[in-house]
Amino acid sequence: MTNAQAVTAILYPYAEHTSFDWTYYLDHHIPLARRLFDEHGLITVTVDRGLHGTTPDTPPPFVAVTRMEFASMDSMTAGVAAVGAVFAADVANFTDIVPVLQTASRQYDAAGLG
């Protein structure tokens, strides 16, 4: 499965008294991801901002969920080995939340279906 498209989800769990600088994240960290990983098969990056949990009066489980899609597991692995430390070091510039990472292979995509 090393040549399957890889999707890495970076989840920032919500917790009281934590900080997350959205301006820095969107203006600096995400463009850094593009600069570092584009040559390593990065296809797209999406960012979702958590608004609330099950009901509007509850906090979201995650402050942010970012998905980075790569052409293959091999290209993602090579990119992380080459520039992952630089990318990870930038996290302290916008949050004190410890992110949770999950890498997966795409199994289904309903994009474009009516």
C-alpha cells in the first residue's frame, strides 16, 4: 500500500486555557507547509475551524483539523523525513496545544457527486 494516496490529519484538541493564533496559522504555518511539502507530493491542504460540539452550547472537540493530502505514502514519508522537524518546530509559534496526528489511506471520496 506504499503507493496509495496518503492523508495526514492534524487535530488540535480543544481544552480550556489553551491558545491558538489563527492569523499566524493561516498566514504563516499553512504556507510553510506548502513550501516544505510541495516537492514531496503534497496535493492539497484543507483547514477546518471547530465551532461547537454536538450542540451549539458545547465547545468543539477540536480547535482545528487540518488535512494534508499526498500523492503517495512513499512521498509523504520522504517529506516527513526531509522537512518534518522544521514544520513541527513552527507549532510553538501559534499554539500550546499538542496536536494529534493520524495518517490514513483514502478509501472513499464523494467529491463531485450530486
